[in-house]
Amino acid sequence: MIETWLQDLPHGITLSCRAAGARGQPVLLFLHGFPEGAFVWDPLLEHFAQPEHGGYRCVAPNLRGYERSSAPPDVKDYRAKFLVQDILALIDSECGSASLAAPLAAPLAALVAHDWGGAVAWNLANQHPERLAKLVIINSPHPGTFLRELQSNPAQQAASTYMNELIQDDAEAVFGANQFEKLLNVLSASHTDAHHAPRRPAAAWLTEQVKQDYRQLWQHGLRGGLNYYRASPLRPPRAGDPAASAIQLPPEALRIARPTLVIWGQQDHALLPCLTDGLADYIADLTLVPLPEATHWVVHEAPERVKQEISDFLARP
């Protein structure tokens, strides 16, 4: 049974949340990406809440800008430091209130994240490792490898050009037209490459019901989700915008001190497998699981495999 509610945070942001499992149990927190929402995690929430699969308290917020969560109008309000602040406050609310005796809430059993949720998770794990015991990342590039590839790899630069389309002023209208036809093409593996040739057959998981679930989410507005791209300089350079080519990240901003599982669909045409090369330079305790046949939407495509990999990872001492 999935419960839903609006969580008011102390700094004035409200997050609409979904959860399964009893309060007071160790918490698994799930962060979605673009153009998704918290509902995509429902099968995992219900699975890991069951006693035979850990009996966790499983929580998935809609990130700021999505569904019924707060959607500040200013692009700068979608910078990483504010997104991390939201999740830290949610951890406090789910893992126990801070007090003089215990100034921090109990750590998460694990933070699980995909796509843009992963960008938030990488930052949080680097800056606040005491707030989580383990980290699970699904097709979301570490900032160190992403910056490296955006600066030096023409293939990844080309694969990321879609980001410059998403930051255009008319992106909301373009992607919302014809009942979100273009967004549905993003989700479907039948979308075309730069030469307008189909890459692979249509995604079997993208049923009419799932399409309707997504349309219902997007009816709340697209601007918040698109502002994540507008607020981040980690994208290919273009005329008048040096973007990633002008960035340097200090080594201390890239280290991950918690055991980390990275699951990567190797057929992701936007985030290439090269983004997992060199991860061990940043993560002392890394488990990398490449899935050769999966795309970016591996949570939809291979839910049982994802559940099993996370279960095995959580069971490790």
C-alpha cells in the first residue's frame, strides 16, 4: 500500500511524497530523474517494505519542481545546493528529529537515485556522508567523469546535445505539445537518432496506462524539471555559452566515502558507458553492475534485476 502526503520542510519548500513501510524502520530514500516522478519507484517501495525483503521504510519524494512539490519560479532555485537542502530536511523528517542529544537524524540505510536524482545524491553523499550508510546510483553520471567526458569526448558531447534543447525558452511548449508527444518519444526506445533512423523497437514497458500516468504527472507543469538543466553548467558548450568547458571541480568535491552500487544500462544513448570509466578514482568502495541490454530507463525495463542487485548490496556488511 502506497501512502501519499505533502511534507512541509523548515526552509519553506513542500515536497509531495510517496512511501511504503512502517515509520521507525530503517529508511530507503529514492530520488527520481527527468522527466519522471516519484511514482516510478512504487514497485521498489512496496518490495523493500515487505518484511521478507528488509521491512524498510521506503520513501520517494517528487523533487522540487515536480508534481505537487514546490516549484520556485527562479532558475537559480534549482542549483544543487538547494536540491540537497530539500533532501537533508526530508531525511530529518523521516529518520528522526534533531535534538541537542542527537544533533543529526539517523542515517539512511541507503539513498537510491536515478538520472537527476542521482546528481542530487552524488552531491549529498560527498558533502554529508554521515547522512547515509550506502549509496545506489542508476544511470546518473558522477560529476567527475561527466565533466571529463563533456570536456574531452566528442561522442559524449554529441550524446548530450539534447540538454541544450531542454534549456530553450520555448521548451515547455515544445515538449508539452500534442499531449506531450515529444516527451513520450524521449521515454520510448523508438525515438530516432540524429539521422532520423529508429534506434530500436518501441519500449514494451511504455504501455497506454504508463503513458497516462506520465501525462498526469506532466499536467502539473514542465518548467520545474527543465530548470534543472537551465541551472546546471554541466552540459555541452554552445555559441555564447562555454558551459562545461569553463568548469573545474576540486578533488574534494568528487570523493564518495560510502559504499556505492552503480547500476548502468549500457544502451543508454544519452549517458554513454564511458561515464563509468574511472569511477574507482572517486569511490573507495565501488560495486559496478553493467546491464548490457538495458537503456536509460532500466528501472522500468528490468525491475526484478534492479531489486536483486539492491538487495544483495544492502545485505553486505
